[in-house]
Amino acid sequence: MLKKFIQIWKLKDLRKKIVFTFLLLILIRALSHIPIPGVDITALQDFFQRSRLFGLLDIFSGGTMSRFSIVMMGVGPYINSSIIMQLLTHVIPQLEAMQKEGEDGRRKINQIVRWLTVPLAFLQAYGMTILLRSQGQGLVGAISPFEFFSVILITTAGTILLMWLGELITENGIGNGTSLIITLGIVASLPSLVQSFGVGYLGVSSLLPIAGIILLSLVVIVAIIYTNEGSRLIPVSYAKRISGMRIYGGMDSFLPIKMNVAGVIPIIFALSFMIFPNIISSFFANARTSFIADSAKFIGKVFSMSPPTIWYGLAYFVLVVAFTFFYTSVVFNPKEIAENIQKQGGFIPGLRPGNQTAEYLGKIITRLTMSGALFLGIIAVLPLAFQVTYPSADVLIGGTSVLIMVGVILETSRQINAQIIMRSYDEY
């Protein structure tokens, strides 16, 4: 590892990329500590510590919500905009045609994503501010309409600033800027998460559970790496063709299909849906109509996150599995891949090009998706099972956090290794 660090430091271009990325991440972390004036930060932090629902949102933001930072919404609206455009690309023919235009088409779609981020950031900032005001306790209530609009405008501008910094990292730094910003927020919340189920909660005499937690964490990390890196290699052969005096093709290759095509997106989708019942319950729990208030309290009790109920865990697991199949079906089209293989003069040995190849790829992706979906579901509900065993230990999104961090670290390390290999070829 030391040799690798020395090799990275000797490469001037790669060293500049890493230093540039590191400095921008420091700037982003500094922005997260700049609060919006006019809000009682102490009361707000106490509220986030007491509320499990808002504490979960705060962990995803890296603590920016409890500080009511100018980048309170993080890159969440930008991610939502990207996911919406990715889904619409497979639904709207014009967007699908634009995506097939190559680099120019992708640039147009990215521009649409940026413009869509602005109204999404405005709406999410408005919803979060209204939600905090509805909780009472003097959190965000004592502000004028002008100050209220200023808060929403500032948080929207903060999201746009983070989006721009993330794209700067992607273009001029190393790794994916948006993913690194999310990971930075999770890493910033790790000390409080570790403290929550540390010796202070389990007791000095309870070293065995702590050892079990460490061992389980290592097993989960290894399983996540195995699943993220695991793929099924489909053999593809290309027929020989003669053009002039040259012979092209006639080689064998592989089509890799990842075990977890959807990544962490199904967990994010499912988590958003599971937060929604608690938000509805918080809104209508104090309604004047007794039926509405009782129904809201019942929903809050059934989908309680503190402690998590069996219905909450079951619904969470089912949603993760369902969204994994849904998102995989959107991003992986067996018929389109079979057509591309056929256009390039390739075929899967033993199968006819076209429909038979598409049916075979469909069966393979269904089996792989089932394994990946069950794994994601287990990772999602594993912290909930631990929470039932040790109620005092707060492990809100442990599995999801590890999944995101491991994926980003692996992707960044692959980019660094690719840069090293590319420059080693240039020397020769």
C-alpha cells in the first residue's frame, strides 16, 4: 500500500486531481457548518436527537439539517432529478432518442437534469421548512414571510452550489463528485453512530455484544464487496468477416452482467416511501377531527421507527425487493442488448440471435436480480433486527451506509488504478 501511495504521489496529474478533490471536499464540509440565521440551533439539534424520523434524515444529510445549514438539503434534489430523468428516458421516446445521440445527447440530458434540480430543491426546502414549523417547539416558527422565503431560497442555492462542486470533482478531480459528497456526509455522522451503540450504551461488561457487532460488520462489508463485484460472464462469439484484404471478427468475448445492477437506489427509494407514513402521521396527529387524528396515530404506531415494528421491517424488505426488480427492468433491456450483439455480428454459442438470445438474457437477469434483491433486503433490515435486540443502540441506516461507502470506495479506487495504468503505458 505504501508503494501505491508513493506511485500516486509521483504522478503529477493524478496528484493534482486527488488534491483538488480533497480541497473541494473540505470546502463542502465547511459549508455544512454555516447555519442560516434566525433559527434556534440548540433547540433544533435537541429535537433531531429526540426524533428518530428526523434523526434518520439528518444522518443522510451529514448533520446539515440539525445545524440548519445553507446546504441543508444536500445533493438529494439533484439525485432525485437524475433518477427521474433516467426513468423518463425509457418512457419518453424523444428523451430515449436524445440519449442515443452520443456525447451531445448526454450533455443535453445532463442540462435538463440541472434545470429540473432547481424546482425540486425549492419544493423539498419548502416541505422540510413547513414540516419543522409544524412540530412546534419554537424551531422555525418565529420568522416572517420574507425570512421564510429567504430560508427556502438560500437552501435551494446551497443545493445548486453542491451540485456544481460535485460536477467539478467529477470533471477535474477523481471519483464521482455526487457520490463522494454523499459518502462524506455519512462518514461525518459515523462518530455519533459508533458512540450510540458503544460502551456507553451496552455497558463496559458487555464486551461480547460489541465483539459480535464488529464481527458482523466485517462479514457485511465482505458480503457487500462480493455482491458489488460479482457478475455473470455470458460468452459471446463474433463471426469472421472479410473486408478487402483483411479479416475482422472471429474472436470470443464475454458480456458481464452484474449481480446487483440497481446498486443502492432501491434502498433509497424504499427508505423514502417508509419515511412518508411517519411524515403523514406527524402532520395529522394533532388534527381537530378525531378520526383523522386517530388514523394518523395508528399509522405512526404501525410504521414506528422507534422501536421498529415487524410491519415496518416487513414492508421495508418487500419494497426493497420490489424496487430492485423495477429499477433493473428499467436500466437493463434484454431485447435491446440482444439486438446490439446481433448488429455487431455476435452471438451467444448455442442460441439464435434475436428473440432466443433476449429470452436467455431475461432468464439470467431475473435469477441474478432475485439474489441481489434478497441481499439488498437483508442489508436494509439488518440494522432493524439489531435495534430490536439492543433497543438502546441507535443504528439507523448501518447497512445502507456501509453499502454506499463500500461502493464509492471501490469505484474511486478503480479510477485511481486506471489512471496509474494509463500513465504507466504512456511511459513506454
